[in-house]
Amino acid sequence: MRAVLCSTFTGPEDLCIGEIEEPKPASDEILIEVHAASISFMDQLLVSGLYQMRPPTPFVPGTEAAGIVVAVGKGVTRFKPGDRVACSNWTGGYAERVVAKEWKSVRLPAGVAFEAAATILHNYGTAYCALSVAARALPGETVFITGAAGGVGLAAVDLAGHLGLSVIAGVGSDDKAGLVRSYGACDVINYRSEDLRERIKAITGGEGVDICFDNVGGTIFEQMARLMKFGGRLMPIGFTSGQIPSLPMNLPLLKNYSIVGVFAAIWAEKFPEQAVRTNDALAQLLAEGKIRPHIDRVIPLEQVKEGMRAVANRAVKGRVVLKVR
């Protein structure tokens, strides 16, 4: 079967389309005929050797996919051949067929397109894990979301509105402001051209934010460590700036705020039953139109290099989706 292959950790340019053997599902896995797969920032880091894990090469990238079940392992009870599903995985999505754990997969309600379904489990799953589980966000609280026009960031903006939060969206260019406002952001800050400290203070009346959902890291995280409200929650989600920040611990001490790390994939592995419920809920919200994943573009599998380059260069709003079949 056709698949995208990563044979060396040198980035998107060295990816190629090749032929590999069809995977076989283990007892707790399902085999999916892939119709669509999405490109995440994690995928780009993984093929570039910049992620905290390195699969044995050659491997097939792809953390999310959607399609039709064609076979199930002997221990699988929730799915059967013919079911329309989405799945998440560490790798494997950029192929004509992929295997996924039963608990990492979700049945799609009628009417949900594969392209949209291939974008929700990682993006909205991370947003849910951060806002509902880690931060225990309450209606009326204020959240500042960095990288707000990216896949995970925009999902967080969307879900935060559903949870009744007041959203301040942080973006790196003015052309992204309209999109995040259309997803419910009350205020938008371009932290490349505006003074982040002064804008946060002005918006919050000097109190700071209840929750910071930070995808960027680096100096932005370090600035936000001084802009948290008493009792707030400062959450590192990722480090798209490439810089892992350090923090003087007197800052959270003085304001009694918490620093809560969020690694949604590991949370899901430790609490699979809760992850299953979350995925079912997200699929239902998608079917009802209560969450709206934004697809920047849909491209054929053969254009995976171009799509991944666009993600790496921050030229994407929401997600890029690969059309596999």
C-alpha cells in the first residue's frame, strides 16, 4: 500500500511516497482505510528530529486520520467493519491504511466529513485536557491563548467559548486577527508588534489572566509568568518558538498560581476510559456544529512536503488536511 515514509530526521524535504506492507491489527486494534489525515505541528517536529521521541526509521508520520474500519482485532468490542471513524496515534496516519488502538478511536456521527473528523482528536482533545481537566476552567474566567490561529490554539479558542470563558487570543501577525475573532475571541493581541504586558494589563484591569494556554514558550511564557491573576493557572502546552523557558519560582509563590503542564497524549494513555468519553463528546459536538474545526486547505497525499512546510513556516490557519483517497 502507498504511504509517506520518513527515513531520516532531516525534515519535510526528505519525505517520500513509497510502498509498504499493510499493517495487521493486534487484538485491541482496528484497521482503518484512511480517507483523510491532518498535518500537525507535532508531525513536523517528529520528521525533523525535534520531538521528544524518535520512532525507528523508516516510519510513516501522521498523528490523526479518519476513514472506514476494514478489520478489527479479536478483543475489539466497540467497532466493526464498515464503521466510519477517526483515530489518533503517534505515527502511521499518512498511509492508505492505518491501525489504531480501540480506545484511541471514535465512531463518527452521520454527516461528519472525514476531512473535519481528521482534525479534532489532537486539537480539541488537547484543548479539552488543558481547559477542563488541568485548569478546571470555570465560566466567566479569562484565558489567554497563544498561537491562537494554529490548529491547537484555534481549537482552544473555539472550545473556550463553548465553556463560557472570556478569550484573549495571541497571534503573531495581524492577518490572523479576523479568524480568531470569528471563533469568539473577545480581544486579540499581536505579540510581535504590541507590548504584551501593557495590553494584558489594560484588558484585565491590571489583574492578569486566570488561565494562560501557551503553545509558544520562550519569552512569551516568561512574560506571562508576571501577568497571572492570583490563583491562576499557567499552562505550557508546547514550544513552537523552539525555546523552552525557565521561571523564577518566586513568581507563582507571590500570586499563589499554579504551573500545570499539559501533554494530552500521555494523559489519554494513563486515563483511556476518560479519553474515550472525551472523544465521543467531541465527535458529538462536531456533528451538532458546536465546535468548528478550521481547515486551511485540503491537498493530495503527494503534496505532503508542501503542507508540512506551510505548518513549519506558520503559514497555516487551523489545519492542513491530506486527502488520501
